[in-house]
Amino acid sequence: MSRLQESLASGRFTVTGEIGPPKGTNVGPVLEEAEHYLKGNVVAVNVTDIQTAVMRLGSLAVCHLLVERGIEPVFQMVCRDRNRLALQSDLLNASVLGIENVLAITGDHTLMGDHKGAMPVYDLDSVGLLKAMSLLEKGRDMGRDSKGKPNELDGKPRFFKGCVVTPCAEEVEPQIIKLEKKVAAGAQFVQTQAVYDPKVFEAFMRKVEHLKVPILVGIVVLKNAGMAKYMNKFVPGVLVPDPLIKELAAAPKDNVASVSVKIAGRLIREMKGMCQGAHLMTLGWDRYVPDILAEAQL
Amino acid sequence: MIRVEAKPVEEVVQAVEGDRRVLILRCGGCPEGADTGGPAAASAASSALWGAGHEVLGPIAIDFLCHKALILSRLAAPELAWQVSRADRVLVFSCGLGVQAVASALMKPVAPAMNTQDLGGLRGRFPGVERCRACGDCLLDRTGGICPIASCSKSLVNGTCGGTNKGKCEVSPEKDCGWFLIYKRLKELGRLRDYRKYNKPRDHSREDIPDALRRTIWWGLEVPEEASQ
């Protein structure tokens, strides 16, 4: 059982972090950040998978490097870049490398990234990917042998299967229906898109009470007022309320980060009674993770 | 030419499960060359549905089900309008465009009787906003008669992704989110239970046309180079 699974099963409020692999092979800085600021402070660290369709070092290799350093990874898998052969194979790859936590994500469209002419695959969707994981755990795969019988695996993997949801989407009902499908397909934990309004999140949590699955609220650290406005304009399903933008705009010019930390910590504090954990996305500001957690008073 | 293949009858019966009255509409425009199911196919489906405990209305044949105005004008006749109003589900014998046009014109849950494999350069005789990708594995019975393969940028089969934004797609503010359209349609039809159904990953091996078709005169007429070899 992964430490993440253990922590959530124990009922402790569980915090996860996130790192993004570099564009290139210079993996030193991101690993150092993880060792210094995340190790010991968060239970597991998500590694993004070719985030926003911008080509970069892969999630699987960085997850492996984290395992080597005693940091538990959450292997993010998007459906955009691999067909069902490669997805299932990479799940086996993860398993033999000692990676148990896997997060199934649809993935931003190739048109959002820096290789706009690339083929968007989506052979499986996030629900199909979770089903594939469940199948592999049973020692089978999605294919058939020459006689039409299900294939049998020689050695089967074990996963702690995660998925995502957008609690603050304008139309939340389709999000919830899809979440129900993900849980039915085997999802065992949920990490959410960024939430900035505890009231909206509380309403969402009431609507998903029937799903007996731990939910980690997504906290994306707001680095400044400009970023907050940008998110409101361009990031689907994310709404930063005006008072937070004003708070950031009024921050001392030489120390905006202190306000960013305060807001992130306060959001966790306000929502920790509503859910089972928090997923902290600092976008490179991992050095503030200890301060945010102190502010959250966990 | 349009090439379709009949769905297995069990699949059709399963698609309309729980719908008491099923109206059968068949396209009269293309069946000759395209075999979109003539009278024989429609009456075979009719028997199977009666056998499964449904009340069957029709079959009604309309030339070119891809033409919404034609559908509406033909079905405006009182005795036909009566049948339409009573139907819980419309089983459609046509290519994927016809199924979608019927769904949009009648605002009824539809079920495709066929899998569309090839549109052969045609996008329906009277193309509208509907699009069919001829994927060969039609799931319009579960999506309110709006095709997610054609209308979702990612061709997802189990609902909207996190990129849906105020009803638009993440790739462009000009592009509708296909799954949002499906959600709205199903909600309007009172059939959100269809959205909840799990759809298995697509069978991409069905996308290409079968070898048997390549040997037919119809294919030969459209591909003269192949025919002359």
C-alpha cells in the first residue's frame, strides 16, 4: 500500500505537492526543490505529464528519480499522447519501478501547447484509463489472444488510482456525473482543480457526498494579482474572487509572496474541515511550502 | 457513396431498453446504392422489438433523413404527427447524419440502427450542421443524437473534460464544447441517465471499410483507378 493510500485510509488530513519536469535534461533543480521543501512536508508529490501539451521531460522518469530519493510520487498520466498499448505498457513500467500512485487525466489538447501540429490521441479517455488500470490489477489487459480470450499477464501490478474534477466549473453537474463514472471505473482518490472560494467548494462537496472517495482540494498558489486575473480569463473552471485579487494587489511590492503564502494557507485552513486533504500546486514556488503549511495550521 | 452496416439486432434492442414505444424511421434516399436498410431491414427490426415487448410505430420512410425541413414537413401530417408525439424513442435507419438530423428536428431520443463506415465524399444529400466521422461504431443512442466523435475536439466518449469553459471548448472560444451540447440536449430530453452510461473505448478497427465493399460495383464506380486494375 502506498503511503498516500495509507495516510488517506487513516483519516489524517493529507497534503500532496506537485513538480513539473524541465524542458530538457537539467533535472537537478526540480529534484533539489523536491528534496528540500517537499520531502517530509507532503505525503506524495505529483509529477506532471507533458503539462499543457508543452514537450518536456516525462513524468515516469522523474517519478522514478523521486522514488530513488525516498519521495513518494504520484504518476500523472494524460490520455493525449499514447494509445492503449503505450498507456498499459507505461502502467506496467511504473509498477516495476515501484510507482503505485497513478492519476488519470484527459490532458490539455495539443493545440494548447508548443507542438500544435501533433496528433491528439485520446484513444482512451480518463474513465477508460482507470478501467484499464483496474483490469491490469486483475492480471488482464484490454486485448484478446488469437482465440479471442482475454490476455493473461505474467505478474500483475498494483495501483492507487486517482482522478481529477473541477468543482468550480460553471456547470458542475456534468463534472459530477463524470466523477461518478471515474469512481465506478476504480478511482480511489480525487485531486481537484484549483479552488479559491470555500463556499462554492462546500456546495460541491455536499453534491458528491454519496461518493465514498477521499478528495484533496486543489490549491494553486497565486503569485500576484496579474496571475489571478489571468486565471479568471483563461483557465476553465477557475474563479478567483475579487477580494483575493485586491488583497494581492495591495501586497507590499517587495514581498508579494508573503500575501500569496497567507492566502494559500488560509484557503487550506478554511476548507480542511470539508475534505480529506489538499493538493498544493506552487508552480515552482516549492520553497514556500513549509510556510504555507504553517499558515494552514494542520 | 454512403456505406453503412446494420448493427446487430441485440445491440439495437439493448439501446432502446426501457422505451415503451419505438418509432422506426428509415431513409428512403440512399438505401438503393448505400444499403441503409430497406423495408426488409426495418420490418425485421420491428419484429425483434415487438418480440422484446415494445410497441412499434411505423416504419415510416422519408427521402433524405439528412434534411430536417423534409423530416418535419413529412411528419406534419396528422396521423404521422400523432405517432411521433407518442414515441419514446426513434430508431433510425440511415447514416449518422440522418440520425442526428432526426434527433435535432424531432427533439426525441434516437437510436441508430446502423454503423456508418464511409461517407464516400458525401456529407449527406442535404448537409446541415451535423457531422458524422463514419467511425463505424455509432453511439448516438447514448448521446442525445449529437455525435461526440465529431463535436468534441478530443472525441471523448464519457463526458466533458476539464477544459470545458462556459459551454465552449478549451481549444477555441468560438467552438462549442460537444459534450456540453450533449449535456444540454439530454437534460432537455429528461435523459441524463444516458450521460451516466459508461461507453467503452472506440473500436478503431471498424473505421476502415470492409474488404467486401472494395469488390463491389459501387466502390468500383467511385474509385475508377481501382476498378480498372
